[in-house]
Amino acid sequence: MADEDQIIETVDENGNLIKFELYDIVEVDEQEYALLLPVEDEEGEEGNEVVLMKLTKDGDDYLFETIDDDEEFEKVAAYVENMDDEDEE
């Protein structure tokens, strides 16, 4: 298997196509979440914030969903921040 960047394309609430690079997948409370990094667009602008999305499996396909529950989002965000802290030690 080629070790190429995994690019995820999704559409935002305004109908704009956004491309993300799959940075990592974490599991919190038996639910998988994807950490996505925005890919540089044509104007050369690049978002530097990581986007968290819930991963659900539909047959052989993965679906990326926004995390609508604030409590769930905070729990996953805290988990990811703790991972970063451990990496720095």
C-alpha cells in the first residue's frame, strides 16, 4: 500500500468543497474520531486548526460526521489535547 496522504473531501454548510488530510484516528469510549487537517487551497491559505469529526462505518465505507453534542466534542478535544501533552514529554 502506498504511503500517500489520505485526502478527505467534505462539503461545508455553505456547499463549499473542503479538502482535509487525515491526520490521525483516535478512539474515545469505543467511538472512533478522525483528526483532520485542512489542505492548502488554491489561494495558498491553509487552516492550521485540527478538525474533529465522528467516524461511522457504513458497510465498507467510512462516513465523517460533525460532532453535534457539545459534551461529546469537549471529551474528544480533551483526549486529543492530553495526547499532545504526552507526546511532548
